[in-house]
Amino acid sequence: MLPEDCVSTILSFTSPVDVCRSSLVSSTFRSAMESDIVWERFLPSDYLDILSRLVTPFIFSSRKELFLHLSDPVLIDGGKTGFKLEKSSGKKSYILSARELSITWSDVPTYWCWVPKTESRFSEVAVLRTTSWLEIRGKIRTQKLSPNTRYGAYLIMKISNNAYGLDSIPSEITVEVGNTVSSGSTYLHNQQNKVQSPSCLDNIEDMQMPETNLKMQVKMPRERDDTWSEIELGEFFSGEGDEEVKMSLIEVKGCQLKGGLVIEGIEIRPK
């Protein structure tokens, strides 16, 4: 017998999933579930700023409609960044395009090239032609993320059919926030599909990790639902302040030539 606006206020302290389930309780709950009071709370506090940065402006008639629109990936900041809200929680996720990353020598055509990819959400991706020095870095401020949330950072990539040298030496992966560092290593290519490439190291095998410890110590790429693969670079806690999150994948130990790596960007999403 509670007034509808009271029910809406109560529902706003739950989650998007719980609110949708509550609509099955009664017509009052179903009506309360549509209220802007509910969905305004699930939207990030800076949603007006995010709307002003949309590549494709969006007109909405309710906060629920806006939430559902932002829960599908949208492009902001001139198409160089992807944004979305997690449907289950309303937490914010970002994808920094390859153009938003710092990729060593990416402006040198003999090492990297920039090409359009129909399967990418961005207008272009970075394709490694050949290099012996692989260094990819990205950064984001915790203030842009949802507060007090455990996040993971993921390099979104592909391996072309003519790739080489990407499975010879493990790359170092790091996520750093303040004094907290999450680090590890990864192979960019499946060891079973190893392709030989020119090298100036005769004993390159000595730099690889023991075969018996490979699965325990080194992360491997895994397929996504969007035709790309991803490597988890590490995780961090966003907290309540404003700190810089530094993410990187680096392989500079040897002079092993490598090529065929395609970089779409780095995704930062709640875990």
C-alpha cells in the first residue's frame, strides 16, 4: 500500500537487475520501475558530460531509455574512445582506441601502419609490420571510472595469418595505480602455432620460460564475443580519489623481429 514514488525511491537503492525483476511483483512495482527517480540513480553522476562528448547525439524521453542506450557501446571524444554502462550494475567501462595509446614507433610506416577494419568499432587500428621493440602504453584517471570498483585492463588485439616472432619471448604486462602495481607476463601468440622469424639471438630459446611452468606463470590471449582476442594486463581498485592508472605491454629484452600484431585498444571494465 506504499505510494508509488516511495516504492520508486526504495527501488533506486537496489540494482538495474533487481529493478527489472521487481516489475513482476505487481502493477504498482511495474509502474514504479519506469520512474526517472530509479534510473537517475543508476546513471553516472557525470552522464551529462558524457552525453556532450557523444559522436552521435541521442535524444531520450526517460532516464531508463538513456540508461539502456548507454548500456550498449557508444563512441565519444571524436570516435577515439568507447564507453558503456554495465547493464547489471551501471558501472562504467571504457575502451581506449589504439590512437589513444602510446605505441613506440607507431608513426614510422616501416614499423607500424594504420588501417581501417570493418570489424572494429573504431575508424582505424594499428598493425605491426615488423619491429624488435614492442612497447604499448595506455592511461586513464580513476575519476572517470565508477568509484570503489575492482577493474580489469585488457589489451584488445588480433594476430594476422602471416604473424611471426610473437611467441618467442614473453611480454611484460603491468597495471600501476599510485604505489600499487599488478604485473605478470604473456605470450601474444599460441605456442602451438609458432612461426619462425629472423633473429639476431642464436640462443633465443634460453630466454623462454620452462615448458612445464608455462601455463602457471604466463597468461595467454582469449577470444572475445566481438571477433577480437584480449589479454588481461592486470587489475586495480578505483577507490574514491583521482589517480592515474598506467597500463602497459612491453617486450624489449631481445632483438627478435616480430610482426602481424593488430591492436584495437585497451578496455577498462569492472571485474
